[in-house]
Amino acid sequence: MSVKAFKFRLYPTAKQHVALGSMLGAHAELYNAALQERRDAYRTRGVTVRATDQMRQLRDIRQVRPDQAVWSFTSQQQTLRRLDKAFAAFFRRVKNGEAPGYPRFRSPTRFDSVDFRHGDGIKFIDHGHSRRSGRQREARVRVQGIGHIRVRLHRDLPPDAKLGQVSIKREGTGRRQRWFVVLPVEVEDQPLPSTGSAVGIDLGIVSFLTDSNGQHVPNPRHGKAAAEKLAAAQQALARKKRGSTRRKKAVQRVAALHRKVAAQRLDHAHKTAHALVADHDLIVHEALVVRNMVRRATPVPDPDQPGAYLPNGGTAKTGLNRSISDAGWSTFITILTNKAACAGRDIVAVNPTNTSRTCSTCGHVAAENRLNQAAFTCVSCGHTAHADTNAAINILRAGLAQHQAPAA
């Protein structure tokens, strides 16, 4: 069994649109009030307030605040749990010596989702096939305090789907604002027929990935393609007066461009992962820590001139970081792993150390083996190949050894 999230677009009326915004605003206020209480309690008394303590206060809050009592009690509990998770992540980062990132207050315009328990404050109602078209299914979502909202079903839910947590989500701002309902559903895994094939993949910048069979998947570079439009939109935004209507429209334009790039990147990742899972029983990739790879270059102080710094390649590193982020490796690996699990395929992550410097024929390791981004020539045996293909073969070989090794 695995969990899949089904995301459907909502089509609220004008009144429902306003009510949905009010609901998010009320939950943002509750989140901020709970955060303020935790901060004050710790600063003044050294006391840690738990989510359970704050949930006990909800009934009293709803009695004195009718505007809060309109909304689902359990959805407000989920909002308090969200804050509790933010604090848990904060303490975990402190313990691990990472940048803490203390939980911040949330503006109503940036509080974009509310979680429910199905059957308590929200209910998904599937009306079956439309009488008019015979194809598109009619559905509604009944939300406490808002009413029945029309849903567009572009695909069917699994038969006998059991709904648990349901989320209402907002994307965009102003006239470009859209509403969605997200339904996580447990589905039966559907293993694909065995192909007897194993493949290693090397993720890159010039090619999105190269496999051990020598096949290259081009890198679409969606962010780079939209860079000019995005730069123009951001420049136009910078010239607008804060608080003006024109600035709000400029903000919407910039956000719309970012959403388009994100959707294109996600679509490419899904299609590429689907092709790999359909064709191979075992897929091996490098265990890349992308978060560390995109860190900015560390400043190098000049020992001879206090307050000055030596060149550290920061400009080139910034360009590389932008290209890595545009490729979306982390998102792709997550999608590939989930698709493989549903299809009964095996995924193996191997140590990336020296995979691009090792000769896939004789095993000789040397930085000189890789002449440039594309060319690989072994200085020991003379083997030549495309550098990414050579790396993918090494990745596959390491993955096969790891996959066949007996469990400790």
C-alpha cells in the first residue's frame, strides 16, 4: 500500500471565494496567536507550551470569538499541530547544529492551506458522471462555514477510497488566485511486469540525466527559458509604489511566472521518472545532497588587507547553483522513488565519490581522466567514452554490488 495525493481544482462562487479567504485569515490569526503565546511563555517564565495545552483553550476561544467558531474545530486543531511540527523541526535543527530557523509569524496572504479530517468540517461528495457530457464527473466539497463548492475531477479516485486528511489549498494571488482540494488516498501498489533490465543514471546540467546505456535526456532548463520574462516582471515590480494596485498586479505577474516554471519542471520530472520505471527493474542513482551542493561560496578574507576578501569563485558558483536548482534533482529523485515503489521496482542510491573520475573499464581513478565536461579518457588504459555515460556505468556497477550484497 502507498499513499497518493489527488489534487482537484475548486470552482467557488464569488461569495465562497471571499469566505475561503476569510477561513485562511482566521487560521493564520490562530497560528500567530499560538506562536505568540509560546514565545511569551518561554521568555517570561521559561515554560514550554505544548500543542495539547493550546488545544484545550480552543473551546473557550470559540465561545468569546464567534468569528473563530464558524470554522471546523478539528481544522483548528490541525493548525495548532502544524505549529507544533514547526517547533519540533526547529529543535531538531538546533540539536543537529544546523541553522535553527525559529518559527515565524504568518501573514494571511501567505497562509495558503488548511487541513481537515474528512467527515468533520469537510466532506467530499462524488455525484458520478455528468448527465450533459457523460464524461466529466461531477463532485462537490462541503466545507463548514462555506457550503458546497464545485470540484472538477480530471481523473477518478480509486474504488473504495478511504479519505482521511483533506486539505484546502490556495495558489496565486488576486485575479490569478486558484483553489484546490488535496485528497491523500491509500492505493494498492500495481507491480509492472519484469523487464530484466537494470540501469544507472548520472544527473547533470548539460543533460538532465545520462543512463548507463548511453541515452541522454535533455535538460529543458525551464527557469533559464523564462529568465528574461521573469527579470522584466521583477523590474516592473521594483518600479511600482508599495501598496498600489499596480504593484499588486505586478506581484501576481511574477508569481504566475514562477508557478508556470514550477509546473513545467514537475511535469518533466514525472514523465522522465515514468519512462525509467516502465523500462527497468532496478534503477541506481547517486545519493546527492543537493542542499549542500547549492550553498554559496564561502568568503575568503585577505590576510594582507583587513576587511578585504580574496577571489573565491562566487560568481561561477552562483551560476552553477542556479543551474542545479533549475534542474530540480531533489524533486525528480523523490518522484522516481515513489513511482518505483508503486510499480514494484528497486531503487538504489550509491556514494557519488569518484564516479566521474573512475574508468569503467580498468577502474583507474584520476582527476586527469576527465578532460572536460563531456570527454573521458583513461590515462591508464586509454579507454574513451562520454564522461556522463562512463559515470552512469560506474553508478550501475556500484548499485548492483550494493543490491546483491547480503543484508547485515
